[in-house]
Amino acid sequence: MDLNKIYQYNFPTIIRFGAGSSRELGPYLLKYGLNRPLIVTDPMVSQLDFFKKILRDLTDQNIGVEVFHGIHKNPVKSDVYKGTEVYDQSKRNAVIGIGGGAALDVARAVTLRINHREDLFLYDDLKGGDVFVTGEMPHFITIPTTAGTGSEVGRSAIISDDVTHQKKILFSPKLMAKIIFADPLLTMELPSFITAATGMDALTHHMEAFLVNMFHPMCDGIALQGIALIHQSLEKAVNHPDLESRSRMLIASLMGAVAFQKGLGVVHSLAHPLSSLLDTHHGLANAVNIPYGMEFNITGSEHKFRQIANELQLEKESGEEVVRYLFELNEKINIPRNLADIGVKSEHIEALSALALTDFAHPNNPKPVTLENFKQLYMKAL
């Protein structure tokens, strides 16, 4: 990788990847007459120097920007409605998502809602809601600031119900960004904890996608390459960050979202309830649960675990060695080993397990997961 070069990928949308690529935003907006964009971000990113510089650069180019940052770290429906109101009232003509998964999910959901004003969860993909996504979308652009969810290249948004806490997935090919500016320089200010948690989220995407029992050799190839990139880069990106390690993590994150078009699995179904019920950071929830979820999946998928172990350059190619590696990697990047260390208590297990059973991810797991399995996994991780 030439760190002085900006690469372009069309896979299938346009991805401008490389240090400094975010500086192309202003000229791009002017080229398409998008001089009144709504930027959706989160409260933390809105205070960072690089974000303020983006705003100054756009203002200097006579682009009138409105910023919406009133979102939860695990976004809910009301966040989307508030963002849509800002879009309407300030008469915007484009949506730009800048941030991690939460900001990009809300930005994508706002993009959907602009011309789709039924109840947001009418468009729930698990209920076939994509058939109702018939209207046009405003111009949608994404700029990731974390290397984790890969939401920048996604076609869906995960939004929770404010009351029930159940996560819904809004999906349509129309929700893909027109262009992505993936600039690793924007990740350099991230604290090590966020880099660690989001990096483990990306690794979870690749591992779970690879384990899904579906013939999809393209996604499998991407998943294995993503696992290798994260193995080579995550520990350094957390503990001794440089542009190369952060660049590799950003492209690996993006690749993860492409790979999990196959689906996800038990780890995400363990993690989602932690976020919606206890407001746990999504990446952290995945990071703590991934060793336990992978251990659950070994039986029946031994051949795939051997391939994963090979990409991790483990001396012994087995599922047990992959699990050991995951525990050790978490320790090296200061991820807690147990759920109790992040505030989970035994009295939470029943509610968490009930939510996990209704989650959309585990039906693609390589082996079935029952309510009792979820309880056992949570207890083991506790």
C-alpha cells in the first residue's frame, strides 16, 4: 500500500480510499450542486478538530452546512425523526454521514425517511419492508471515522425501538452511499479504547461471515483477507498507531461490511441486546463475546476454523487455537475478558437472552442457537 496515494474502488459504489481523501468532499459537492448538505454525526465527533476543519473547509467553499449530532451511541428511532426534522426545516439537499456506525446508521435512516414518511419500522427488512422503499433518495455520502462497523459501504441501518429496545434492520440497495471518502487520517485521533473495540467489531464481521453456511466464495475470500489484515495491524493500531496500521484497519473494516452480506451469527446476537438494553458500545460487546461465540461454533465448522487459523498464522490450525488467540488478542489491546467487567449482572441474563433469541443475526449462524444456549453463553462470559 502506497500511503501517499488515494485509491479508487467501485465495489459496487465509488470508494475514495487514502490519506487526505476527505479533502475531496467540497469539490465533489460543488460538482453536483449540493451546496446545502446536512451532516449527521455524533456528539463526540462534532467536537474533534478534524471535524471542525471539515466544516471550515466547506464554509470557505461557500457550502452552507447544517450539522445534526443529537444521536445516542446506540441509535433509536427518535434520533432518525429528529434528524429528518432538521433536514426539512433547514431545506437541505444532501445527507453526509461522518463518524462511526451510529452516525452512519442514523444518516442512512434519515436518507430513507426524507421521501418515506410511514412509520420507520414499516421498512424493517425482517418483515419484507424493503418492498415499500420505492421513493427517490437524496444524495447520500459517507465518511467513516472508525475502523469497525464498515457502515460506510452498507445498504442497511440498524435502529432500535425506543421502548422495546429491539433492533430493527432497514435495508434497500437504494440506501448505498453515492460515494465514500475513506480517509485513515481521520482515525488517527481515536483513543486506543475505541480503536480496540471497533477493530474487534471488524474482526467479528469477518469471522462470522466466513462461518455462515452459504456458497459465496467472493465474500469468503474478502473475509479471509480481512482477518489477515486485522491480525497484522490491530495490536499496533491500538498500542503504537501509525498511518499504515490505521490504513490497514480502515480498509479491513470496509471489507468486513462487504463480507457480511453473507450474514452474521451468534456473536452479534449476543452483542446487540447488550447495546440496546445496557447501552454497551457495540464493538466492545462483540469484543468480549467473540471468544465464547467462536468456541460455541467450532463443532461442525472445524474445516473453516483451520482456514481462519491459517490466516492468523497459528502454529496449530484448530478452532481451539483460534479461541485462545482471541482471548490473548483481547488482553493485548485491553479488552475485558468477562461481561461482569463491563457492568453485566446475573439478573440481566434472562432479558438479554430473550432479546438475543429475537435478534436477526443468529439465524445465519452455522449451527442453531436456542434460548438455553444464549443463557449458557452469557453465563459463561459473565
